[in-house]
Amino acid sequence: MAESPEGEASEAAARYARAVFELAKDAKALDAVEQDFAKFSTAWGESADLREAARSPLIAPDEKAAGLTAVAASLGLSDLGRKAIGAAAQNGRARELPGIASEYRKLVALERGARQVEIISARPLSEADKAAIVDALSKQLGAKVEAETSVDDSLIGGFVVRVGSRQFDASVKAKLDALRLALKTA
């Protein structure tokens, strides 16, 4: 994946996202491309075949570009969204696409005057729970918050919030790890 274990996108993903952001801004298509990346990210998360094809060193970059552009077209992505995905794949950066999408969303959020946060929960959040977390974060950060959510069953319960390089861990897994550590040192 395009993200390091700490959850930060690679430099290459950040550069591609910046380039796509500038092109979308000039074309007055920031929202359209953001929706494109959201659709593509959903497909990426749901299709192991798509992820494997994008990451495979056995598939030539031009073939990856053609395949990923076809997938993007079938998802109904805009011309700019398709070209961005194709260009990344053509340049050997297909595996960076999730990071590019994430970095792009952060740039768009900043453009809107909002902070982009990631909420990872043990189970899918209800709209009420998500709204409560976003509201609390907005108050804490003193800014409008746009949240991206994902699920990680290994958390057992609770959630983790990432805001830039900061992380708030309210998961059961973190509490159990802390308890284990305390018991070992006792």
C-alpha cells in the first residue's frame, strides 16, 4: 500500500496528489475528482484482484495503466480522475493510488478550511456515532473536520483517530496492551 506503517503517505503519493490537486483546482473540478478518488478507493478496498493487479511487478506499467483506466471508466470517473489514475500507473506508481487519494482529500479539506481526520473503528460507525466524534474533534481542534472512516476488527472495540501526525487511541486493544505492560512491570 502507499502508506507507511505509521499511516503517512509516501513522498511520491504526496507529489502526485499535489499535481492532481493543482490540475483539478485549475479546472474547477476539486469536488468531482474527490468523488472520483472516493469511488476508486471503495473499489480498491472491495476488490483484492484490483489491489493485486496494481501491486504486481509482473504486469507492465502500460498494461496496468490501461487496466486501471478501464476500471476507472467503468466506475464513472471524470476524465481528469481517469487520467490521474492512468498517469500514476504508467509511471509505476499504481500501488501508490490509495496514498494519492488520501493526500488529495487532505489538500481539498485544507482548501475548504477544514481538517482531514481518519477514524478507525472496531465496527462500522453509525451516523450518530460518527457525527458525535466529528463534533468533539471540531471543538477540540477549533476547525471544521472532515472524517474518513475505516474498520479494523483487531481493535476489539472503540476507535482510533488520526489527525495529521497525532493519534488518539481509544481502542480496547490499546487498553489491553497498556494493562499487559503494567502487569509485566509489576
